[in-house]
Amino acid sequence: MDEAHEVRGVIVTHARLGEALVEAAEEVSGVHGALAAVSNRSCTPERLRQQVIEAAAGGPTVLFVDLAAGSCGFASRAAASTRGDVAVVTGVSLPMLIDFLFHRHLPLSELAARLVEKGRANITSAEPRAHDDAARSVPD
């Protein structure tokens, strides 16, 4: 795909989270203009749905949503149901967005599956150190 046909990303979130994610993803990746943010701030459900539809116009789009349930998730799924070239991916994260920016030339269904896997793969936990281990590092 050439740049005009690459998949676009719209981040649909509560408050200003989407704007912050766009800024961070662009700063880390150096890729600008492929992501847009839509906020539910001061929106009725219908107005939010209209904003999502408008932001996704013009070609294949991934709608990145913060919460699957709630106004952003409902509006995104409603907007996607009217088009065959829109995928909804919930649980948006910075690693997911960076991967999107470098792989938006992929077919939409392949890209959406990749993004879900990228999001899952970046959820980890660092085990807390046991109290006994910490005590051993201090000389007796």
C-alpha cells in the first residue's frame, strides 16, 4: 500500500487520554499524522458516534478504544458496524500504537490481530522481592 492507502488510526478515549497517547506514540516513533484522537468529553452518545464516524472517514481505519464497555466502546462498535473497512481494538496501549505506526501497510484484519497480540504481549508483572532477600543484602 502506498501512504495514501495505509490504515489510519483513531484513538477513542475518555477525557484527554487519546491526545496524550497520540503525542507519546509520535514522539517515540517519529511517525506523525497517522493517528487522531476523539474524546468523549462533553459528548452525548450520538455526538460521540458521529465524531468517530467522521474521524474514520476516508479509508481503512483501526479504532483504538480505552474501555470495551462504556461510551467510547459502544460508539466505536456502532460506527464500525456501518462499514466493512473499520476494525475496533480495545485496551489501547502505547506499545500497540507504536506497532501500528510501523505496520499500517498490512491488510486490516491481519493488522488488527497483530495489534491485539502486541497488546497482550506487553502486559507483564515484575514479582516483588521477598522480604528475606532484601534483608540478606544488608550486612549483619
